[in-house]
Amino acid sequence: MNKFEAVLLISPEISNDQLKKELENFNSILNTNNGNIINKENWGLRDLSYKINNFKKAFYNFFQIEISGSKIEIIKNNLSQNDSIIRHLFVKVSKHQELPTKLYDEKK
């Protein structure tokens, strides 16, 4: 199992219930592909550096996951087909950083 850190940018136009549903959907996609969420943080609604699909804000969610590297493309394809997820980023790391992250601390 490889270690990854993932960030999902989710549309600001969805409700809190839909946001929870999208996060549960991400979790189920990971479980289907034998991946695990080690830790997660909700960074909340934040400004984007530049407009993406005419959005100036997005819900940021950070995940530390363990999954086989060959399964990442499958997950990326699933996320790309979801209209509520406007961006995603996966970065392979040798070890996960300690939480809380700096962005999480800024939110308070």
C-alpha cells in the first residue's frame, strides 16, 4: 500500500447534505478499490486562487489515504465524472504529515 495525500475541491453550490453525500461517495470509492482513509480534515469554504468553472470559492477537503498506486487512476476517473467535484489532487508521500495542517489551523 502506498501513502497519498488528496485534496478535493467541491462545488460551493451544493447543500451540506449533498456535501456529506459526496464525501461518503469518495470513501466508498476508496473502499471498493481496497483503500483506506487514515485521516481527514475539512478546510471549509475557501477562496480559489483563480476562477474554476465560474466558481470563486470551493469546499476544500483534505485526506491522508493508503491505497495501491495502480488504483489511483480508477479513482481519478470516477472523480472526473462527478460534476460536484471541480478539482482533485493526489500526491504520493513517503509518510503522512502530522495533523492538524497549517490550513486547518488558519480556519479557526
